[in-house]
Amino acid sequence: MKKIQLGEFEEIVLLTVAVLDQEAYGFGIKEEIESRLERSVSVGALQSALRRMEKKGYLTSKKGEGSTERGGRPKLYFRITANGVKALNYNKNVRLDLWNSIPASITDLSYD
């Protein structure tokens, strides 16, 4: 498999899009990340990451219906692609390999 580099934030965004499935749009993604990770997310950083990953082929986007709450503007929904899943699996496997390589002398340390 070709090495796929995902930064931490990109990985979190991709995972969140996958979790939200067909309901993954900008504000919903932002709220889900903030809720799960208890950290604030900049709209600009999120939009940049979404566009960057769409260019890489990890995500696709599609406009939904306009709504009166949004002044007639449609939401932009994101879906993870097969390449996005491949990137997530690569990152997961790299991390698991590292975790599994930690010697017992380290994992047995007490941190009270």
C-alpha cells in the first residue's frame, strides 16, 4: 500500500465524516468534533481540511436542499470515499503497529 500521510486533524475530520455518514455537513462536523474531543474547532481550519481532503480524493461533496433557516442556501454534505477509508485504515494500522511495539517494561509503568 502506498504510504498515506494524514495529519491528526485530517484524521479526526475524516473519522467524523465517516461517523456522521449521510449527515456530515460543515456545522454538524464541527459540533461532533467539539463534543467528542472537548476542543474547539475553527470554521476556517475545518473548511480548509475538508477542501484539501476532497482534492486528495478522500471525500466527495454534494449540495443539499436550501432551507429558510439558512436564507435559502443549501448545506454542503460530505461523504468519505474508498480512498478516504484506505487512508484511515493505513493510519490505524501504523498506530496499532507502534502501540503493539511498545515494550512491556513501558506499558507496565505506574502513573499514579
